[in-house]
Amino acid sequence: MHRTVAQFFRLTPLKGRRTIEDDGCVTLDWTYGELATGLACYRRNEFFEAHEHWESAWLRLHEPEKSFLQALIQLTAAFHHLQAGNRAGAVSLLRRVQRKLEGRPAHFGGIAVAPLLAEVREWLHALESDGQPTPPAFPEIRPGECNRG
């Protein structure tokens, strides 16, 4: 029996869905399951909890979504380290996040990557510079749609 990717993800225990549009655009469903719960935790600055929810979804994904979600998980880990006073750990993880996001299109997996990457760079610059104030808010993970046409 042939199943579409969307049907496969509905039949597996992944709590968060993925669809592939006719134009090849991959979108993860951030409104449902572990992805949605993790996003809500991230937006409340509950980084450890966001990490835990997203990791359970990450274990069931395949490339290229797997490495993309790994970047977001590392983002949560970076800010968890920062909250715990581990600035060096946060910087190291943010560098990894930056490298993983740099190769992505402006929108990927249902997320607006370009503004997220810009905010990660802003945080890195602040944390690596002596006396530079940190941005007023953690990077925002915004919904984004693939460019069509």
C-alpha cells in the first residue's frame, strides 16, 4: 500500500505533522502535538521544556527536517545555558545554530528562517562583544510559508 508523507505521519506516533506540497515545499505542522507544545514553551522562555518536546519529534524526523529541528533544539539549549549563567555554552550553541540556519531558504519547515537567523546573529554579536547589551527579547520563531511562484 502506497502512503503519502502526510498519511504516514498521521499513522506514526509523531505528534506534529509534516506535509510536502506539489512544489516540493516542506512544512512542519507547528499547530499540533509536540511541535506546538514546544513552541508554546519556547515563547514562554521555558527553554528546557521546549527542548524536551521538540526532541521527541526530532527522533522521528528525517532529513532535511531533522537537522532543521536540531537547530531549533540547539537554540533552546543555548538560551537554557544562558539562563543558567553559562555564557560560553550559549555562544558555542548559537554558533552551531547559525551554521545550520545559514544554508536554509528564507522559509523552511513552516518557519521564517531569515528573521530568526538575523536575531541569532544579533545575539551572538552581543554575547561575543564586551559590554554590548543583549537584545531585549529572545529570537522569535515566526511562522513562514514557502515562496511560491
